[in-house]
Amino acid sequence: MRRTYGPLRFVTRLLLPVLFMVPALFSCLSPLTGGKGAVRIQLPGQDARSAFTDYTAALEYRIDCTGPGGKISRNAEAGSVITIELEAGEWEAGLTALHYRSPVGSSASVPVSIVKGETTSVNLSVAVDFSEATLQSVTVNGTAGAASTTQLTLYFNKDIAGLDAADIAITGGGVTKGALTKVPNTTGQYTLAVSVTRQETISVAVTKPGYYVSTPANQVSIHYKTPEPNEEPNEEPNEEPNEEPNEEPNEEPNEEPNEEPNEEPNEEPNEEPNEEPAGSWPPDTTWASYGLPGLQQPSGTGVKISGVADGNLMIQLKNADQPAYENLYTQIQQKTGQTGTRTNLLGYAIGEFNYSDFALTITWTAISREITLRVEDGSGSGSSIEWPSDTVWAGYGLSGLQQPGGTTVSSSTILSGLVGVSGIFIALKNIDDSIYDDLLGQLELRWGTTAVPYLSENAADHRSDVIMHGTYMVVLEWDKGDDELTVQLTTIAG
């Protein structure tokens, strides 16, 4: 099976420091500037609750520093270390824990003295307001074949503060959510208005900031009554054909030929173009061929792009909120039997699965409200992965950058639009020191700058360097034990 380091590694190893720790990253690579010092903070880890991956994967912290330079805020994931460059003087630093971008706890601010040219370490802790809940059962109204379902009733073991319809994802299709209402004088009982278009077995998932909600009993069958609009069409065809042919036999031959050619050609061409731009969810036979039988489109989403090229499947969904992403991610976990590798940023989530001969990447962007799901076939049926074209490299001022001879590209991803960040991720195989030096030399020559060790990680079994030019940055990393060199290029929009 092909080993894939796709967009997830790109985000976790590169975009986190770029998006949330730009000043810290630059201060690691160069001395503190002007009359500045820095504060170094070890963020709290995910403690015993790390078993609840749905909760902790979305947990991060906002660091707020207030002092002579005003208020400076940075975000970073739990358990990480962040360094922030500050003006010399007296500051206060505090933490806020965020779960799905919502505050779930904060620390008291502590005084910090920043000394010119020095880095001051500070320990901060925060009590996370975290709660566990269980969806014990889901029931529906309606009767099979007689009355359509219009309401789901959800039974939790406790009340969930601020629960909203947007926190609930329904998988199975044919369901549109309405308003969620707390049932008065009950504990943990809610009703969700729905409209349905077919008989279906659905699954319910709940994602709420500050909660880990388990859903052991989340499947239920909804009912649908087929409309009966056949009475009126049966009356009109019986009356008109009997009257017109008997009374005016000479007029109909002249009227019908003129009507049919004018109506039918005008109607059909107008309908089809409106349907084709919207893609369709692949049939189960397609999903089964990629090891995901029965994968369902999250309720309320629309298919923007759907297709298979060179053995690789890609789906893009529109109108997708975070619960829709969590619902689809949970389905993939169930189908593959794997937990996957994931990260959640502010307004962005990404996960990866490697199973059988497939490498799956699923991403969600809050700004565009889109989910992109890509499954690469690593069995050899797809085409080989190519080095990016010179047109792509030229866009970053690296025209003529060549793939080192003797290497093969094991992964290549071009990302764009990630909260103002775009870039390229490439993984190369068959690496030695001369190849690493060749690629690094090409980069230095084209940008006219000198690379420096990346976070001082260079060792006998590992090499890593960073080179910057304007708003562009490239990180090279080579774990010699893996015989794989990764090239990670990013640009930060000004």
C-alpha cells in the first residue's frame, strides 16, 4: 500500500505554526528584534479525557497577552509550546480553552516581566468546563405507508445547555432539519422538526462545544407516505380526447404538429442544464469498491463535485456545517475500523485514513462551508504522481525547480484558500544526502537566500531546513529511517 503524507501532515507540521505562531516561528529562526523579549508558554495537555477523541480533537487554546504593545492573541493546540515576541515591560498573560471555537474555560491572568533579548517561561493552567452526555434513544412519529415522519424525539441522559438543530447531524438522506425544541418539564428530552422525502433508516450524531456526546442508540427508521396525485390526470385525458377528435377532426392535425415541436424541444434543453452542474452522491457500488460500503451523504448537504479520475475518487459537498463533517468522519471510522488521524483549527478541520490499498483525506472549511473527500487508490491501478509543473513553481518565484534525478514522487498536494494560506506539499522517495543538498541548493539559488536549520532538529538520522523569501516559506524534512523527503511550501496572504 502506498504510504501517504497528504494535507493533514501539511497542516499539522506547517500550517499550525504559520497560522497561529508566525511571530514565534520567526523568533525561533532569528534573534529577538529591537527592544523586544519573548514569553514561552507550555500549554496544558488533553489529560485523561484524551480517550474521548471527538472532544479533545477540537480542543485548543487562545493565549492573550496584555501590556505595553496592547493586546496580542495567539491560538495553538493543547499540549504544544508557544513562544510570543513582546515589547519589553510588564505584561499579563491568560489562557482561554476553546472547543469547536467556543470558550469552555479560562485561567486567571498572571503577571509577566519581559526583558529585552530574553525569553521568559510561564506556566498557565485552565479548568476546562467539560461534560459527558449520552443519546439514549431516538423515536419518530408517523406510520409506515400511511403518515410521513414530521418529528424526531431525542432522549439524552441530561439536559444539554444551548443545544441547537445545528449541533445535530443526520445521515441517511431524505431528511431536512427544522427547529429543535426542549420538551417542557422533562430531563434531556428534545424534539426536532423534520421533513422527509422517502422511507429510510437514519443515524443521528451530536456535536456540541463543551460536551462529549456518545450515541450508542442513534439509528431509527423514518416513515414516508407516497403522495397520490393521480386523480386529476385521470379525468382530463378521458374528456379531452373524446371531444376534440369528434367535433373538429380537421383542426387537430393542424394544431398538434405545431404544438408538439415547439413545446418539447424548448422544455427538455432547459431542464437538463439546470441539473447537470450539481453532482450526485456516488452509488453504493462505487463506495464498496473503495472499501466504504453504505457511506451516506450527510443530511442538508449538496454535492458540488463528484467524479473518479485515474482510479481516485473525489467528492465535494456544499452547505456543510461542522456536524455534517463530524457525521461523515464517524461513518468513515465505522466503515474502515480505524480512528484516523485528525486535527481541528479555527474554521478548518482535516483528517486522514490509510486502509487496505486506499489513502483517504477529508477536509472541512467553515468559510466556504464545504467538505472535500478524496480517496486515492494505492493498488497501482491509478496513474503515477507527478512533480508539479513549472507553471505552479513559477507562481512562487521558483521557476525551473527540478525534481532530483533518481527520486520518485509518493505524494503531491496543492492547497489553496485555507484562511489566507496556500501552498504545496510533496513527498519524495529514494533520498540520500546529495539529493537533499541538490534540492536545497536549487531553492537557495532561485530565491537568493540562505536556509537555516528548522527548529534545530538536525541530527544524524534527521535533516530539516527552512528557507524564506518575502511571504513564501519552504520547509524540507528528511527522516532517514523512512527514506522520504517532504517539501512543504506555504505562502501567507498579506
